[in-house]
Amino acid sequence: MIGSSIVRVIPGKIEKMGSVCGETEPQVDRALARIDHTRSQAILNLINNPEEFILTIWGSLLSKDRSCKFRMGGSNPTLKERLEGKVHHLTSNRYFKCDGCRLLESIIPPKKSVDGGCFSPEYGKSKGLKYSVLKVEDVISKISRTNQQGQIINQIISRNQLARACQPHLSILAKAKYYSLDPFTNRLLISWYLEKVLDKSKMPHLRKMYYGFICGNDGYFLREENNYLKFSELGQIDRKTVFNILYQLFGLFHRLRNYDLSFHTIDQNTIIIENSPSRYEYDDVIISSEITLKINDLSEAGITVSALDDPNQIIRIYRSSTQPEKRFENKSFKSINWNRHYELSSSPGTIPESWVSYKISEEGFEREQILAFLYANRMGLPLYQSSFDIYRLILLLTSNPEFYEIMVFDPQLSKIWASFWIPSEYHRVQERIRSHQACLYHKTESLDACPLATILTRLTLRCDIVGHVWSLLKEVYNS
């Protein structure tokens, strides 16, 4: 187990190892092997006994050291050095290190800057592989149990039973235990849990977090690095590119539907594009593409975890609220309406298929109602089972005019696009998307100035949009 430890480093070597940092093959391999072991053990603990692991994560397995003097090479000279006038250029050989700093220093090549860039070990089995270190400033590790969610779910169900049809897991979620985490811990734990889930299906749609630790007041991630693009940075887009993105996006959310993954924030960093090919099979569909979607930022996400040995132990982890939860009253949820819709029957005597929708009431979409609508995600309640997130993600994609034009005018894609909306609202949606595109053009692509959620106000949204579109994509694949 990795606890807080201090190693005295002297010029040119580590006392325990006796070798220059990052300059011998065994040292690099040992450090990476220890990081892999820590991650594997964390994932195993999270699966077997999630509640116990969440409560003890920083006291048992991962490094959290406020007294480290190295601070990933960014520490200031000590007060004693200042008084004595011995302020020299900082090197790793003059400071006590925490466990996290020591491990990463063993991997990073000497004299290599890691600020905002990537690096590759120069020795060992991982020579040539790309990594990057992400620094998160002012991390305050916070893990707390919250108890309001069950009461809120029961009140929502009592007002409209269709809420249960919209989110099949609502009864289970009413009995779950909810833990709010700080963004750093939240991102690390959900990343590691998703890594296990997606690896089972051989889905390469997660930017891996290899390691995380807290040093001083800051947190550090060691993560996978490659050639990444934002959706807005896509070059020439054609029909094949659009289909490849849709198959990956909806296949991914279809795979994760039982875990109720939800994002509080959707922006250009939520899911990114890796400029490398991928090929795998999921649900009898072979997905092959020259680009690969990657979940990137899970800082504000939420996910449902169940214990492997005890299926009744349901844990919901999510990012702690930035606003006091008591500020919101249960009556705010009166603004959410659910309705059932029936498809036209394909043959006489058959029962027509139906689906459930949700939307904000026709009374308007004032600021209070916006907060109420997003309150569910803020409290870790995935009322719409990824539906609201997938709507925002598809709107993020169609913010690109070239992507939008292909979706709307291609014969096959246009049918899929039209199925997102009810006919009476279709033209209103298109007008809002064009206005959104114009807003982005004038605001230099700032989603803060042109929020995606405003496009969806007072629109009828399908609760089953993930499964519905995935079935349409399978029909295209099999045709």
C-alpha cells in the first residue's frame, strides 16, 4: 500500500535505488509497475467494496502528502535558504519528496518540462509511449455522505409515475447511498471504474488515468497522451465521419446505460477525438473508424457503482455541489413534466409502440427552473438515464455547420436526426441550432456565452433516445 512517505534524495541518486532519476531501465519499469499495481488494486477495491474504499481512498492506497518539499519541482526555496542567501536553482536533489513525486520523477526524463506538455520515458518497457501530467491547483479532498436523494425521488414519483418509465433504475436509486466527492477524487475514481467496465467490451473510449496523487495543495494526474482534437477542430467532415462518430457515441452510451453515467457539464473537453484508428465489435455491430472518441473530463460526472459481492450495496458517487443543496426545495421539480407518446401502428390489430418524454413546463424557462432542471445532475440523480447528456452532445456536434448539414440532408442520417424531435417542434429546433451556430461564430466558440441547454428549453425530449437511436443505427448497419 502507498502511504505518505519521505525519501531523502542526494545529488545524482536516490538513496534506496542508487540510480539517477529516470535514467535506468529497471527504475522506470519499477515505477510504472508500482503505478499499474496501485491502479489495479484501486479498481478491485472499488468493485468489491465501493463504500469502504471511497471512505478510505486517501488514507490507505493513494498518496496525499501536504508536507512534501519537492512539489513536482515547483517548490520555492525554504525560509532558511532565503535567510542564508543560498537561493540556488531548484533541482530534485535538494528536497524531501512525497511518494507521488518520487514515482513520477522516476518516469519523467531528466530536465524534461512537464508543464502542459507530454513526455515519453527514455528507458524501460514503456519507452516511446506518451504520457502527460495534469496539475489541478488547490485540491481539497472532500468525501461526504448525502441523504436527500431518496426523499426527492419518492416525491417525484408520487407526482408522476411516468418518471419511473423514463428512468428504469429510479426505485434502485431511491435506496442507494450517495457520496459527493471533490472534483479531483471524483474524476480519478470514475475514470478507473469506467476503465474496468469498458475493457470488458474492448471499447477504447476512455482517456486513461494511470495515477493520481495530492502533493501540498495541488493534485496531479498521470494520464494517457496522444494526438487529440476537439469536435470544433475536426477538419473536413464527410458522411462516413458522421456515421463513425454516431456509432461510437451511441454504442458507448448504450454500453454504459446500466451505470447511469451522467455529466453535469457538456463542453468541448467532455469527449475528445483521438486521431488514431479503432476497431471492435459491440452488440453484433463491428465499429471501425480512423478516429476514436475518448471520454476526457469526468470531474463533474456521476456514476452508479454496485458491490461485486453484495448487489444490494448500491453507491452513487458524484461531484460535490458548488451551491448549498438546501437552497433548493422539492417543489422546484414541479416544472418537469413527463408524457407518453404512441407511434402509429404498422399493421391493424397490433399494439402501437410507445415512448416517454420529459420537458420543462410551458410556464417558461427562468433561471430558477434551469437550476431545478440541472439540480438532478448536481445531486447525482440521473433522472433521464443519459438522455439529457446525449441531446447536449449531439447539439455540440451539430454546432459544426458542416456536421449539421450532413445530418439534415443525407437520406439515411436525416431520418435518424428527425427521430430526435417530435414533428411539431422540428422547425423550431433547426432555427435554434442555426442561431446557436451564429452565436458561436460571433463569440469565438464560447459555450459559456452560447449554452447548449437553452436550445432544449420547452422541447419534448425522448427518455429512451440512446436505445432508440442505437436501434436505428443497427438497422442501417444490417441493411
